[in-house]
Amino acid sequence: MYLSADAMAVLAAEAFVAKAAVRSTCARHVRVADAPMVLVPMALAGEDGAPLAFAWGRGPSIETMVVVPEPRDRDEAWQGLEQLAEAVCAWLDPIAANLASATTSDGGTRTPAPAQLVLSTPAAVTFLRKVAYRLTHAPDDSPPVLRRAGGWLQYFLDRHELAPWDSALLVATKAVGVHWTLPLAQAESAHLLAVEACLASPGDAIAAAHRVEYEPGGTLTMPEFDEKLLQPAIEGYGKARGKSDREDCRATIASLLHPLLSRSYDATWALLEALRAIPPIPSVLADRADSERAAFERHHAYLEKGGRFAAKDSLARSILLLDDAEETLRKVRQDARATDALVRAVAASDGEALDGTITAAEVSMVKVTKKRSARIDLDVTVPGPWRPRGEVTFELLWDREKSVAFEVLSFESTGDGTRVRLRSANGHSIARKALNDELAVGQPVALVKQESSYESFGFPKTPWMLGGARA
């Protein structure tokens, strides 16, 4: 998400040669809560959205496991979903109440940590979306906890879809993929146990991943396990007549699934611990936590009013949501380049950032639409070879609230470095006031490419629905 395709290819080659996971960031770009809700769902293979089992907890070990002995039986499925719904509401309703009454006795405000749901893989996200849809569209005579839990799950799923950098819903394998480059194919990188094996086996990562690829690494069990063990146990439950016999069959199915759920839960927690070991970016993560907290409060208010959830968004709403997501992703990428040394170094090698020393700074008068206007020209010496990638505008990284952008006028090699000539593109008066301070000769300076929001997603500058190139 932060690196160019060329940089990712280089890191992938390095990881393959080293047979180890290679760090692709210097800092952690996601929030990892102290006690998140880790949920491991499991579906019945061949049955779209049929829940087989759920396991969850808020620590290193599973706290609760729910098994649906016959996922194709609607009554059995709803019983399992109701237990999950009760756990979701028991977790989130108190958090929402604390946020609603976050005023201290001295008139200040508390800032409770935002709720965080952790899933193992993208496949778990897809399955949970089906579960959430089923809960939010439960029959009218169903227990109210079902629809409420579905609404809560919808919050996490929507945040994840519209804000892939967000930490409200953290997908363990995807988060690892942001911070490490693995010597695995794309499909293998979505296998939970393969990702865990890579991180745990430097120097032997590829072989370690291959050793576990025949174990369940997502939301489905394996065909041989289904044929020889699970299917006979489910059929036995269906044929059981007495209550005692059915409970015995349920216990048999639970004993078959418990090792698989425990393995997935432990692997997910191990990935969280690996992420925790990376030093975070406090200021950036604090801003995002505030955004998560505000969105959580808005969603809670909507649920309290009895809000319902449509199966699809209208075109107008979709455009507004996409516009907001694009703009926020642009800011996230800018923040990563500003705060992560490795990400900025890679951007510099791609000509999308520069770090150097100011060797000349002056005010130039430039003719703009029949009148002359002041512009700030800087000469910046960058170590080593450097060239911009196309016609780009760079944003100055500094502590001031208002930003200043510069355009590249020219660049030339100086033997051991590159001299870059820059001219202010906006914020001219602000830059002029800083000529004796941050922009004085001899001061270090850092700039990163100023992206348009559409470039963050790889779209044209004007999207087709607003009359762009593909309209």
C-alpha cells in the first residue's frame, strides 16, 4: 500500500533469496489493542455462508467456542449465530456506554480505547460479511440481539472496506503483508499458517510454509478431513434420536474442530504479537484512533435509533463514500512517507521524495497573468543520483500547520550528489517567512510527492462517474 511496484519486486526477490520475511517498513502503521476481540469463524465447505463453528477470546487463549453440529439446519444455525450475537453485544454495548459518558468529575473527558476486532484472513472477512447480512436481515420475530449484533459487525466490515488502513477491523495476514515482504505467492500469503511459519522461520521460511499448506489456513476445513471425519460425524448427529445421543454427537464434532480453531487462534495471536514488537507511530495512530472513536459513536447512535442496513448503497452515496476514502488514503500515504524512514527512502529512489540540504534560497519575481508575483526558489543538494518521476509536485514536510508545495524546475548531477532547483507552487508567503528559519541555507529539508486522491487508488484524475476519461 505504501511502496511502488518496483520496490515491492526488489523486496520480494530479496525475501526469496534470503528465504525469510523482509521488513518493508521501519514503523508500525496499524493499531494493535491490548485486548482486542479475536474471532475465528469456520464455515462448512461447499455451503455458501453456512456457519460451522466460531471461537473467540480477548487474550492468548480461546475463551469461548460455539459449534453448529448441522450447519444446513436453519434452527441449528440460528442457535449458533445467537450465541455469537450475544457475545458481540456483551463486548460492544459497554464500550459504547463508556464513550457516551466519557466526562470526568472535573469536567474533562476520557478517551476510552476504540474497539478492535481481529480476523485471521481476508476469507474470514468475506464469510463474516455474509454472517452480518444474515443477522441484520433476521426475521422480525427473531430476538433483537441478532439484528443489533449484525449492525455492530457491519460497522467493522464497512470501516475495513472503505478505510483499508483502519484498525477497527484488523486482518492479521494483511497487516503482516504491509510490514513484511514474504517469500510467498499471493495466494500463499493469504494462508494464515503459512504466514505465521514464514515469520517464525527465518532462513527456512519457504520450506516452513510448504509444510503447513495442507492444514486449514482460512475459514474452511480440508477435503480429506471432511470426508473421513467431519461428514460422518455430522451425519451421525442427524441420525441421532435421543437428546443424550445428540449431545454425544455434538461433543464429537466439537472435539474434531477444537484443534483446528485453536491452531488458527494461536497463529492469529502470534501475528499480533509480531506486529506489537514493531515500534508504532504514536501521532499518526492517535489521529486514526480518534477517527475510529468518532465513527464508532456515530454508528452506536444509529443503532440506538433502530437503524437498518440496505443490501446495496445508492450511486450517489457510493460516489460520496469513494471520494472520502480516496482523500483519506491520500493522506495516509503522505503520512507514511513523512513518518517512516524506509518508506520515504523507497519513495526517494523512485523520484517521489527527496531529502537533502538547502544550498541556496531566494525570492524570485515571476510573471503570472500579466502581473509579477513572488515565488520562493530553493536549491537542494541530494546525496547520490536522483531524478523526479514525471511532472510531480512535492509537499514540504515540516511542523507548521499549513503546507507548502514545490515544483521541480531542474536537476543536475554534482558528482557525489544531485542539485535540485525547486520553486514554490503554493503557500508562497508562508515559505517566504521561513527563509530565515526552516528554509534557511544549510538547513536539512524533506519533501514528498503530493498525490491527488484518485492516484492513490490508481484511478484517472477525474473518475468516469464524474465525467472523466472513461465516461
